[in-house]
Amino acid sequence: MKGLELCEAYFREEGLPVLERECKELLDRMAFGLVGDGSDCYGFDDEISRDHDWGPGFCIWLTGEDYASFGPRVQQIYASLPGTFKGYGRRQTSPQGGGRVGALETSTFYSQFIGQYQPPSNYNEWMALPENALAAATNGKVFQDPLGKFSQIRCDLLQFYPEDVRLKKIAARCVSLGQSGQYNLPRCVKRGELFPAQYSETRFYADAMSLVFLLNRRYAPFYKWIHRAIRDLPILGAYMYETISDLVKEHDYQVKVQRIEAMSQALISELKRQNLTDHFSDFLLDHAPVIQQRIQDRSLRERHVSIG
């Protein structure tokens, strides 16, 4: 059983009945679910994942006022729930994994990921946020939220980056991809410089996957999960997943260079399909300034094209 499925069953079969008995009058003030760090929140957990920060549990999100008023009481009730469920043992919390489940203040929960208690209000705030932090703040599942406060912030974040910010990031990825995969990789291979060649190759894969997430209007998760996550994306997802899976096992650099060039052309075709560029070049870097010129905000448009 996947962790998210286990946690929702634990909430409905163990948690909710106890909460209804102990504090029914407060239930409409609480949101329940599982969101945040951890492979279980993404649905990527397996047997290896179960040695830390995995097991029956769920989040109870409260407003700041409610957390101050009855948060300790709710946490006490949560702590009284059975530690084992459906044959799965007690959740083993790592030193870095505390505070992921139980009674949580909504503003504190979001602040740990996006640095503030509400969605960004300007381009600078959006640009400062790592994609993986936004992915962690919006993954998982909300089981129920009658008050709607937690889900409103979640919904706002899931609207994705403002279009100007998305364009800025896409332009920056085109710069990096052109430099690493189309330019530096073949030159390093010709020189026999294996470390920069391998670094350029890996950098290309990472930024190509990031670009595909941007083209799908989805936040890219932590590097450990980005390759697994990309195969579920409708735009170029399966293609990127399968191609990168093949290339990391390939030892012939000439084959790598050829297939990376094919990946670059697939990305350029999608950029054109989304009307982000009309440049004729087969070099990704050449498309970056064209994409950047589509940014409406002047201050964002005038930043260096590689920033993003």
C-alpha cells in the first residue's frame, strides 16, 4: 500500500472517529490531509522508503488563532491515536522529519516551503522561490477542508507561476541547455575532458526536465524525484523519461551527443507549438532572447537572459 493511501485510510478509520467523539464542535475549523516533504506525499514511496518518515499519520491544519486556542488539545488527541495500522508499524521520524504530521499552523506550514504565509504577491517573490519548494507545498492530498483556508492558499499556488515568470524561467533554461548539451558537451568530448563532459550531460538532463515541467505548467520536484515525476506529464514527459533512462546507461559519447541534439529539437518544436518562439535556429540558446522579449514586465524582461 502506498503511504498516501495508508494515511488517508488511517485518518478516516482511526483519526476522524476519535476527533468526532472528542472535539466534534471544532471539526469544521480543521483541514486534514498529507502534503509536504517525503516520497509518500508524491506517491513515489516503495519498501525502501519505509525506514524513515513513513507510516500511518496525517496533517491537521489550523489557522493561527485556532492553533493558539486549541492546537495543543488537538495534538494531544492526535498523539493518542494507535501507532500501528493495517499491519504497518509506527511512523519512524528522522531528526530532520519532525513536524510533518499532527496539529500544524497553516501559516507556519506554508512558510517553511515558500518563506511566507501566503502566495507571492510580486515577480521578485515568485522568482526567489525554488521550484521544488513549490512542488512540496502543493503535492499530496487534502482529505477534507470545510473551512477552506488551507485549500485556498494551495489553490492559488497551483495556478502556477505568472506567465511573465514562466517565460523568464523558460528563457533561462534555453540558455543553459544550449550551453551545456549542444555546445559544451561535444567540445569537451572532443578534448577528452571527461569530467566537464559528464557534468555538462547531467546539467542538460536536469535543465531539460525542468523546462518540460515549465512547459506543462507544473512545479518540478526535488532532484531525487524529478525523473520519476516527469513520465506522468502529458507534454514530452514519457519521451524525456525514456530517453534519459536510455542515455544514462549509454557509454558511447557520440550516441549521447546525437540523442541530446534530438532532445533539443523536440524542445524547440514544443516551444514553437506554444507560440513562445518563431526563430529558425536549431540552437536552443538562440531562442532565449526571443522568448524573453515576450515578457510584458519591463524590469523582468531587462534582466540577464540567463537568470531564472
